[in-house]
Amino acid sequence: MFTRACRAGAALLGTALAASVLAVSAPTTALADTTYCDNQPALGNYHIIDPSTGWLDIFWINSVVQTFDTADSRVVTNNLPYSISGTAASQVSSTFTLAATASVSVTALDKALTATVSSSITTSTTTQIGISTTFNVPAYGAVRADYGTLAYNINYHYDLFELSQGHCWWKGSNYSVSVNAPTLSQGWNLTLLPTINPAGVVNGSDYSAGDIHSNTTVAIFGQGFVPGDQVLVYDATAGYQYPPITAGSLWWYDSSGQINFTLPNVPTSHQALVSVVTATGLQSNSDLITINP
């Protein structure tokens, strides 16, 4: 969840944020009827006479992924058996900038990206300090609050031409340039972290604690799990990490608050650490269990 801080006051607006590939806009009609030379090249998604060089810069947008540039991060953990209200305030300011290449000015790149990707893209933005947000933290859960700016990870291709004597002279091309483009939209991005409840790893048949055996079904209770999770089992006695346990394994079940899996053949009387890694790469706390005969 992304909450955007209004610059005029303390009000917060909520909106969803998810990394996604965005559709690239159709080639711009700006200057489309302009003939630059007798060997007119294709004008791409956007083209401009670069003010720093006088060359014709032609941009082709390959891909666009919405992202979030984090300036400050806070984690609020709830160790109680009921939900609580959490609060975070930004205390670190960071400046995010749009970087151009040696051949293309930031002015030309900014105009190309604001025209084809988002009008909110900016060449530079500095995050604010003292912006706070309040949110719910579930029982035994944890929420990471990141303050920063919405941004786009963009991959583009450019062609450069020098205009002289009615002819376009090719000066170079780069077919894959990756850039992070910040926007003027600042706010909080809230992430529910995966957490295992205290003594939350139990027997998968009757959910009894302390009755866990190798090669049997084990249940994990917690929150913030995401379908596509992996279970990690580390033999704390022998110092051995078992391969991640994933969907398709025996007795596998995966929901936001419970995971069932088959425990590997951990030797009897050994202790094991069990944790969860979500499909988004977030890792939970670990729960220490004892393997019974």
C-alpha cells in the first residue's frame, strides 16, 4: 500500500502500488510532420533536437516497470496477540535524479520520458523529513514503512543524427539503456512482512505443539505469506540447510496465514530452524523446533 503525503498539509491519500510492466505509449505526433533531411529516419516513440548538441535525438521505449525509490525505512513489530496501531515518521532525506548518457542530455531525456511514460517524471526530487503515517499492525505481525518516491525503471534505445546540408548524418545508437526515473509523487509504501507466530510451527495433523516428526506434515501459522512461498529448514544441530520446500511437494498448502509442508528427514532429537521466504523475496523470522522420535 502506498500513501502519498500532500505537500500542503498532513492529509494522507491512499492508493495501491504494485510493480508492473506498463504499456508504452504510441509514437508521439509532436513534430511528426517535420522533415529534417533527405534521408529522414524513423522518428521512434519520441524525438527532439537536443539543445546541448543540436543533434536529432530519437528515442524508442523498450520497457517500463513502475517501482518505488526508498529514502527511509522503519519496521514496526507487534508481539501482542491482538492488532495495534503503528506510526512511522520520515527522518532521512534523499535526492533521486534522472541520469542521462554522455551522448544524450538530461533535458532531452526528461522531455522524452515525460511525453511517453509519465508527465510526473522529474529530473530530480528530494524527499521530505517529518512526514508521518499511521497503520494497522496485525497480531504477532510486522509492517515495514518505506518513505520515498514513485519511480519508473525504464529501458530505452536511442539513435543520434547530426543535421547538416539537408542530410541526417548518423552519429551513434545505443540499443539498451536502463535508467531509474523518479517522479514528483512522494509518500509511504507499507509492506506486511512475513512473520511466524510464537510457537507457530506445529504438527500438521492435529496442530499440537512440540509433536513434530521427520517425514510428516508440519503446519506454519503466521501472517504476510504469499502464494509462491518457500519454506527453509535448517538443521541447527548438524548445521545443514535443506533445499527450499515449495509448491508441488507432498502435502503442500499455502495461504496468507498458514503453510503446510512435509518436514525433511531431520535426524531425531535434532533441532531445526524453520522460516518462510515469500515470492517477493521477503524472509520471515525463524521458529526453533525439536524433532521427536
